Amino acid sequence: MFEMVIGLEVHIQLNTKTKIFCSCPTSFGEKPNTNVCPVCLALPGALPVLNIQAVKKAINFGNAVGSTIHKKSIFNRKNYFYPDLPKGYQISQFEIPIVEGGDLVIDFKDGSHKTIGITRAHLEEDAGKSIHHGGESHVDLNRAGTPLLEIVSEPDMRTAEEVILYLKKLHSIVRYLDISDANMQEGSFRCDVNISIRPKGEDKLYTRAEIKNMNSFKFIQKAIAYEYNRQCEAWEDGRYDEEVVQETRLYNEESAETRSMRGKEDSAEYRYFPDPDLLPVILTDKIYEEGKIIPELPDAKKKRYVSEFGIKEYDACVITSTIEMAKYFEEMIECGADAKLSVNWLTIELQGRLSGGTGVEKSAITSTILSSLVSRIKDGTISGKAGKEVLDFLVENNGGNVDEVIEKLGLKQVSDDGAILAIIDEILANNQDKVEQYQGGKEKLFGFFVGQTMKASKGTANPAKVNELLKKKIG
């Protein structure tokens, strides 16, 4: 049997207003080759100037994952031909990255945890984009020079599940810090998956293959599964040394296969050297200290929710998984909604009704609306079952006033003793034989009387009140 050894290189586009070495905007979706300048185009005499905001965002990230922040870091030239990066090299960090070390804790459904080490996080510039139409290729340089933070993990992951949990946790932290929109569809959060196999029980690291530029959790899982099987089959057939080589591979979504793209270069082949146009980055004490000021992150929120609101740790994990969900939950609490009820109606009922992966922040059911619904269930105005009907109506009609919908649907619970007793008396009168059986010891019949009362009231009777009055009536 074999185990996987997986490490990730995650590229995050930082949400600065301008590029890392010039003042061109970083806005997405503009007309091709409009957000460019002499620096982007590598014209003779054009010199790069470092964007300090990119540095600050990198420091924020490093402090969020317990890294060492180097007060002195260096930018290097990585000599590699990019067809969509005019310079013919990439400005990156090699010997001394701005962020080094750190770790990230992933959470499993069974309540267990695992720590994944972070090797480094360094700043670099993104390349442009090649667009292929039939036999022609076009280059859009709008993206060239967009600041990237490349986060390199230790090879600590052993399953696709761990990879996805790591990526989702990293995605969440980046969004909490507000250093990137982390939009996977637009390519601002993407990763390279480095995977190798080894016999279980061994510590040796074998040849790894790199699966390049993945930006979908679903396809990352499929690519890992395919690559694991490919390497295992090669080992078992005695073809491992021949077929598993250090290379970069691409994942084909249609065939669900990885295919060789090129041989993987070692760092020496990139001929790194300090960029002569950029001085070393020396952090001032002010910038260094400001970088320590970060918002409450997912793990801290999770711990606070458990202690402050008494909710389960797994539920707290779900709520804090995205900053949008956490904000929604906190807004519900601020509106006076019960915390434990809010968890259920937010994470199960509302999310279960959102289609196409719509986030709660884009739902027509605002936190104020859901809070009002939860409060009406808590105070007994409507039952939990009726609450689902109200929520269905609100979703279908893109929101609305909870109290008005309750009245419109006639779902308001009856808590008046007299009205409920009248129904109970009629039920008991029509089922005297069952009353005698119940009083004779068949206690399970109590549920029958409750059910008949609720049915007769068309679900509007308060269940707690029904139970209370029935017990008084038949003992």
C-alpha cells in the first residue's frame, strides 16, 4: 500500500489598487492591453518601484499564520521565458522571502485537527494571459505585474481531503484579512499541487510531479486521485523510474487526466540573482508593528462562539468558514436572535435553500429577516415546521416581512388555553375507548392525542401548550 505526500504552492493575487512595480490599475475584466505602461511592457529605461501596500498585506498574512517576518528581504530575477511577461524574467523573492515559517491548523468533521507547516510566503509579479483562438494566439498584458503572494506549504498533506481543508482554511484567512478577493474563477486564488507516493511506513521522499494552475476544489480532488493512481500503477508495474519523473503536468477537465507539460526545473536552472533595479526591502519599525494588527481570524472566532454562545465546535467551524457567514451570524445575534436556533436556521435551513452555490451575502433573505423568523419561532408565535413554510415563501418571493407572511399564510400559533381546550375536548369525546386504554396504562397513546389535536388545529396549536393541557385533562 502507498501513501501520498503532498505539498502546495498557492498563488494569491493581492487586492492592491495598482500593480506591484508600477501605478497601472489591477482591475479585472478590462479591455485587453489597456492597463499597461512602459514598466509592464518592459520598455528600455523603465524602472520598477515597489508598491508598499503589497508588502503590508504580505506582513499581515505572515502574522496571521505565526510566521517570521524578515525585516530585510530581497527581490530576485527568476530567468524563465514567459510568453506573456515581456521582460523574459519574473521579479520574485528567492534567498530571503518576506515571510518564512508558520503553520495552519485544519479541522476534520470528527473534531480532530492537524497542523500543516508553511515553508514561506514571498512576493512576486503575475504574468499576463495567453488567449488561443484556433491557430492564433493573443497576449493580454493587463494582468502582468499584478502582485502575487506565493504561499508554499511543507509536504505535510496525505489525502485529497486534507488538501481541500487546507485550501479552504487558507482561502478563509485571506478573506478575513481582506488582502485578496480570492476569486478562484478569476484566477486570484490558484495553486500548484506537488504530489509523490511512497510505501506506507517509509520516510523517504520520492519523485514528485507538479500539477500546475488549479483553481477549482472539485478538479483538484480529481487531479490528485488520477495522479495517485498513475504513480501507483507505474510502481506496481515496475515502470516507476521511467514514467514518474520530476515534471510539470496539466489537468485536463474533459478527460479527467493529468498530462505532461514540461520537465520541472530546479532553482539553479532559473539563474536567480538579486534584481539590480530594486534595493533590498528594509521594514521600518512602524510598518513592522502595524503588520501585527490583524482582525479576529476564523480559529479565534470559533473559540469565542463556542464559549460565548454555547454552540458546538463543528457548528462554529461551519459558521466561521467564510467571513460572509460569520458576519451574517453576528448580525443575527445583534438583532436579538437566539444563537443556537440561528446556527440551525442559517447553516441548514437557509443554506439548503440557496441554489447554485449562492453565498448568504447574496441571498435576498437578509440577516435581519432571518433573525426575525428565528425570534418568532423562539417566542412561540409560529412552530418550527411553520417556520420552514415561511422561509420557503420568503425565498420564492425574494424576501419580505416575516410577520406579514405569517399572517398571510395563517401560520400563527394558537396559545390561548380556551381555544386549545375546545379542540382537546372534542378529540377526547370522539376517542373515549383510547382514553380508557391510556388511563389503563397504554402511555404511548398520549402521542396519538397530541397528533390529533395538532391535526385538528391545522398545525397552529402551540405544541408545548397542547402537551401541558392534555396532561391536565387525562393525567
